[in-house]
Amino acid sequence: MTAFPRVLFDEAHSESWTIRREVAEAINPAHPDDNSYARAAEVLRGLGHTVTAHAEGPLTPALLAAADVFVVAHPAGTRWERTTGTGSPVFPAGEIDTIERYVADGGGLLVLAEHEQDKYGNNLAELLARFGVEVEHTTVQDPAACYNGVAAWVLGTPELDGAGEDLTAGAREACFYRAGVLTAPGDATVLFRTSPTADPAGRPLAVALRHGRGRVVVFADSDLFGDDSIGDLRHTRLWGNVVTWAARVPESAAGRRDDDADFAALAAAVEDLRPLTAKDGSVDDTAAAAPILDRVLAGVERLAPRFPHDAAYLAAVQADLREWRDGGFGVPDFLDSLNAFHPERQREDGLEHLVVFPMYTQNGNPSRHLEAVWIRTVWPDWLAALERDRYDNPMFVPIAFSGFTAGYDTNSAVLFPETVAVRETPPRFTWGAIFCDREAARFRSVSRAAAETLKLALPPDAARLLDSQDLAQDTFVLWDLVHDRTHSHGDLPFDPFMIKQRMPYWLYSLEELRCDLTAFGEAVRLEAEGVPQARYVQYAILFDRLFRFPITGERVRNYDGLGGQLLFAYLHRNDVVRWTDNRLSVDWDRVAPCVADLRGEVEKLYRDGIDRSKLAHWLAAHRLVAAYVAPHPASVWARGVEALPVDGFPKAVVDAVLPDEFPLSMFYEALRRKLAAVIEATKGIRP
């Protein structure tokens, strides 16, 4: 299954539109645009969708099951329209049954009807009746609200309900060229109506509704997405919105190894050893530990043949385990096996590794306990190409869980070599692995809950991101790739990784935020260049930063939380996000420019910092954050350099930083209370 929708365009029932340009040219040599949806198909392909035509033959359950959206665009008799010339515009009763079952089972249906619908010799009325929709035989006229002065080219009035999903996000303007009007069930969502000055007035022009587990969208005009009209107003965005909304979301294809007997036996042995292990990894009760370690060794030995590409590493692991046991279970030293493990040299999509180390887990278990993790590399071809040609990052290894022990039944979403117990630190670390499946799963959980709590109406592509684990994982690997490498790129006044540096925590906040703002900007560029995952990276950065980061973790030097607070405050100050009437709204068209402006402020801070003293840079950074996020009323830093104990620099001025120098706003305090249970439930989450 693919993360992006598969769209099947019907051309086997004498349709007036085709996605095949050469067919349109054959149908209408003088003006093929009047019969071509080729541009509409290309728009969808640019969004990552797969688009194909059903050119002949009956509609069967198997045919439709292979599609996530089925499009029927104005079937007609040849008396009235130039058509594909294939099949009859009348769907047999059995095919209508097949379409209805397909939708009820989760498929999407998009029907494009026409004005004076009854004359075209089709039976769309029978098909649409299955979903409670009727197309009225009329032609709307509106001399006041029309396009280019043509009364029959009516401008639809968008219907905004402000909740759920916003199908017209970024697409509030649409022209219906010679349209009929619709009647729909009471639970249908009206996308556009005729204006009060139209005849008929206030009637639906486009509707969306749910049927069983599937979705249906109906337009009373088919011209607005034709080759000569899809570029008008906001038709391109509207087309992408409605197809994406209608599309079925496939189940995740991710695999687990929890029920693998050999891994279960290894994991059980690791867990039996855990209560005997001290914080530094040593074991006092060697008599009890020895037989347990023998079980660990046996487990690794049984599993090793499944990982021939890691033969040297797993042999080294077994040697290190035996040496630890034979040496009396002191502080473990797995340097030899760590030096033998190189997942960065084997970045192949789907390649699996068995990882066994004594280690602490970041944001998880702080003790160096033995852990066993079965991981799967996530390295699709499109990501490999971007890393190779544009975002070189040879240490970056995106992975997913197949199985894990208790150290990862936590908030930890990374596997870093520096967490492993070793006798000496290697000269350099050569890899870092990030669990994109956990990142994606907790992002989806928290963002969905936040959107519902805040009554945020989501664009269809954003909603699909929250519905699809596979799409979210693809999104996070691209985000992580760009974010990770940004730490060592740009105008940097200090070591970007800030290892063992004593400094106020808002410097960490700005560095992490800088990397995310850079990733956002790169995603905007990549989207314009046709990389479909890039659109979703923008949503992920926005939602994770606004919804999860500020309310996750303790309020003690919470640098990730502060970065999210700053982004929200900046967008709110600039009226891009609004919290009004207990409802959050976003001006989606202005998000990217505003994020770019904030990035510009942070980058200027960095560039100017190269010429400043350390204290001056710290103060300037505090002023930047404080311009948007109110400091604690008791903040010494907020009173300026005169209030700081500069004679004791740097320790004294760092000690003057309050544990929560920039407290949560009232908005975030309320959100934190409402989502506390959701945040807690993401501990150890996996798809």
C-alpha cells in the first residue's frame, strides 16, 4: 500500500473528459482543453497521487479495490457532448451496486455532473441516489456574482462550518461554469452555494458526505477542473483538496516482531537481568545473573543467522557478553561490538538489525541496562536520492521498531552510540538512528487530540497526515534528515551541538528551532519542486511545535517546549493563528511567509552573534525570545545586564536563569491540562 492515494479515472462510460491528452486531441482537435483533465491529473501526480484511467471494460470489485478514489466526470451521449466514445453513459445496475459497496467499504467517489443534467442520457441520478444526492436540471444565472462578466459563470459562495475538516482551505474562490444545483442529505457538508443574487439562490453547488466507511464528493459542474479552467481562481488547490479528502487511507504496512518466539525469549532474558543491574550497568549478584546471561547469549546466537549482514557485530556482541560475565559483571564495556556496528554503511530500505547493548535510553531509562532492540531501516529511494544529491548526511539512519525491551517502552525515540557503556569514548561517532515510527505515532496522537480540543478545522492533506502512519513516517524521515544536518550548517557563533557547554537553556531552544525553521523553509522549496512529502513536513513541524512540544515534559529548562512557545507566539502576534471564541484558526496561506520571517530573525541573531561576546549574545537571545514570550515576572535576565552577577560569569549568570524562565501562557496551561492523558499515553507508543 502507498502513503499517497491511487486515483482511478473512469473513461469507459462515454465520459466527456479524459486524463489522456492524446485522447482529448482526438476527440476535439480544434479545442482539446474542452475535453481534457490532463492538467488535473498532473496536479494530483504532483501531490504524490497515482492517477490512471479505466479505459474499457466493466467495473468490478477487484478493479475498484485497487483504487482509493474513483472519479466519474460527466458521462454523456454523443448527441450532446464529444466523449471518449467507449461504453455507454448508463451504468448497469450491477456496477452501481459495486460502486456503492466500494464506497461503503472505505473507497472514495468523486462525481462531476453538469447543468441541465437530465438531457445527457446518463443515469448519474440513479448512482447519486444511493448516497442521497440529486442534481437539479437547471442552469444557474448570477449577473452580480459571476466571473469575467458572464452570468452563467457563477462564483460559488464558500460554506464555512469552522469545525472538523476544511475542504476549501486555501481554495475559497471557485467559478462554476454553467452549473446545476444539488440536493443533499442533512449531514452532508456544503462546500459552495450559489449567492443570494443567483437564480436559484443559496443552493448547493458542491457537497461532500460520508457513506459507510467511505466518502463522496459531488460537483454540479465539471468544467472548473478542465485544462482551460483549473488554473482559474483557486481551482487547483480545490481539486487537490477534494480528491485527497475523498481518498481512502490505507492500513500501515509496518511489521512487528513481538510474537517472534526467538526474540521473545531474548527479551525475557534481558528483562530478568534488569532488576539485578545497577545504574552503571554492573551486577552484584553474579550467581543469579550468570544463567540469565547464558539465556541472553543463546537468544543472540539463535537470532544471528537472520542477520548475516551483521555477522561481525553479533559475534562481537557475544564476545563482549561473555567477557562481561567472565569478568564478574563489573561496569560493562561493549566498545568492541560498538565499533563493529555500522548501520550507516547499510542504509537499505527494510534492512533489519538486532541491536544488543548495555545503554541508557535518551528520554527513557537513565541507567545503563542491557537492552535488545529489533530495528528496521527506513530508506526509501526518494529519500536516498535527496540525501545523496542535496542533503548529505552520512551519519543519519532512520529506523522503525520491530521489537524492543523495557528501556524503549518509554519516551525514547533515538538510538545513539554515545549511550552505550564503553571503556573509552571512540574518537568519533559515525551514526545516529531515529525511530521515525514512534515520532510519527506520537505526533499523530497528540496533534489529532489537539485539533479536536481546539476545534481546529484541518485541510484535507493535514487530516490525511494525521490518519496515515505510513505518510507520517515518510514525513518525519525527511524532516529529520534536513533538521539533523542543519546543526552544522549556517552562520554559527558557537558549537552547534553545544556538547558540555554551560549556557542558558534558551540558546538550546533557539538552536533546535533554527533547525526546524530551516527544515520548514527547505520543505517549501521542495514542495515547489514537486517533492510530495515536503508539503506534509510543513504541517508536521507546525503541529508538533505548536501542540506537543510546549506541553510535554517538566517545566525545568524545557528548551524544546520554549521553541514551540516562541513559534506560536510569533504566529499569533502576526495574526496567522487566532484563538477566538474558544476555537483555533489558521490562515494557511500566510503560515510559510511568517515562518520565514521568524527564521530570518533567528538567523540574524546568529550572524550578529559571531561579532558579539558570549554574554552579549546570550542577552540578545533572551531579548529575542522575550519579545514574543513573556519572561517570568521574577526574571533577573529580563531586567538587563545591570541586574546580572556578571563578575561571576559564566557560572553565576547561568545560575541566575530561572528553572522556568519563560512560563507557559494561559492558553498553553489550559491545553496542557486537557491533553495530559494523551501525552502520557504516548509513552512507549508504536503504530
